[in-house]
Amino acid sequence: MAIQWFPGHMHLTKKAISERIKEIDVVIELLDARLPGSSANPMLAELTSRRPALKVINKQDLADPARTALWLAHYNALPNTRAIELDASETAPARRLIQAARELAPLRGGMVKPMRVLICGIPNVGKSTLINTLTGKRAAKTGDEAGITKAEQRISLADDFYLYDTPGMLWPRIIVAKSGYNLAASGAIGRNAFDEEEVALELLDYLLQNYPALLQARYKVELTDGITDEQLLEAIGRKRGAVLPRGKVNLQKAAEIVIHEFRAATLGRITLETPEEFAQWLAAGQLIDAERQVKKDGLENQRLIRLKKIPRPPRAAS
Ligand code: GDP
């Protein structure tokens, strides 16, 4: 079953961003390098009125470097777009952010026309960590309630360079089932919104096809030809002693191990999607979305026709 997750509050963020965007020159979107496509917010381009975009492929230390290079090339080939890779080990990221933003909006700068950039990203992508590095703070500043606008921050990265934090929370929008699984595996989705076993099986299925050597090195299980994700999960559980009293494998425990080791990168540096794969998933997802809309419109039309046919009650004589 695909993951359905509607955390809400997005309308508040939409409104706040469209207000704020009037005074913004460049929009920085933080993406998770392990799933750059799925961790993007597909509505952001519209919300930001197609302002120049700087894609920061963050947490690159966890991702497959060869695939990060593919994503950088993909974004750098788009109009009005630049991309850089980053991770929390970089102690002074401001210089590269400033340089990339200046390339995108060369006419801004100086005290009369200071550069104003907005930083956005779905939860867990590393935004607070980056902002804290930029401001030299240690503790993360968090809102009292998830999804409610935090006090807006303006950070001065240079005399003529202001960085604004997104007003509100930018949630991912799950258009394709695969994105839902990848977001869940990465830790971007609330724990109660998905089934660990299902997410681990999807993850193992992808790793079997794309990173078999890492699986073998970590779990020391034999990857026989045609081994299924279910068989692999069971073998991992058995290896790790996740066994129930009657000798059955505790698949829930095994799934938690796999997800944890993917997140911590003890499994290795892995990226769950290439630009090409993601484009295919997206196209398939959009098709399903469009079909659903046509069906909905059809039902709505039928309802209107039925309503028209209902005779009006005669008016009471006055
Ligand atoms: P936010 O929800 O976008 O503000 O994300 P946080 O800054 O709170 O980071 C979420 C988690 O990712 C935290 O456990 C961070 O320590 C971790 N994290 C942030 N940036 C990086 C990074 O570049 N590399 C790695 N490996 N972990 C990171």
C-alpha cells in the first residue's frame, strides 16, 4: 500500500511564502542528496513565482558521490538554476552560498540593492543545522508546535546579503509511491505514517538491483540469483538474531535494522534515485493524478446533471 501522508498546514505556508517572495531575489531549496527528486517540493517553483533557484544537495556525506554528480549536472542544466553539494561538516558554507546566489542574480548587491534569499526545505533535510552553522549558533531553534510558523529569521551573511528562513513548514508532496517509500526510508516522514516492513522491503528491492555489493559486505548473506526482498529481509533478521521464540524471524525488528543502517549510512553511501529514474516515476505519477482528476470531474458532472433533474418544490403561496 502506498504511503499517504497529509500533514496539513501547507496552506498557511503557501500564503506566507507568496507574501514573502515579493522581496526575494533567489530561492535556496535544500534537497536530501540520497533522494533529491523526492525531497523536493513540487509546488515550490509556482509558489516562488519561478525566482532563480539554488538547489543545495545536502547531506552529501551520506549519498553516492557518482549519483550526486548526476544530480548536480541535472540541476545545473536547468534555466535559472544552480546546484551545489553540501554537508554539515563544512564549517563555513556561507562563501559558496553567496557566490552561487550572486551568479543567479548578478544585478543585486551593494547596500542599495542588497541580495535577499529565502531558504526552504522539507523537514529533516538539515535546514536548522545549516542555519545554525551560518549563524554560529549551537542549539536548533524550534517552533512550539510542528507546522506553525516559527518567528521569522533574517540572517545577515554579508553586509549586502540577507537570508530569510521559510515562514512555516514546507512538507513534501507524495506524487509517486516510490517517493513515499524513499522519504520514509530517509526519515522525513512521521513514524506512524508508514509500515517499517513495507519500507524496508522496498529499500532492499532497490538495493538488490543497485547496490548488491554493499548489501553483501554489510550483511554477509549470499545473494543468490533471483533472491527476493522478502527472502533477503528474513536472512538479515536471522543473521542479526532478530528471531522470535519459535524460530520465526522477527521481520519488524529486521526491518528496523535495515532502515536504521541505511539512515546512518553504515550500509554505505547510497542514493535511492537518479534524475532519469525520478523523471520516469514522476511522469507515471502525474498520469495517475491526471486520470484521477478526469474521473473526479466525470463524477462531479454526473452529480450536477442529477441535481438539475431534481424538480424544484412548488413555492408556497404568499
Ligand atoms: P531540519 O528539519 O531540516 O531543520 O533538519 P535538522 O537540521 O534538524 O537535521 C535533521 C537531522 O539530520 C539531524 O539529526 C542532523 O544532525 C542531521 N544532519 C543535518 N545535516 C546533515 C549532514 O549534512 N549530514 C549528515 N550526515 N547528517 C545531517
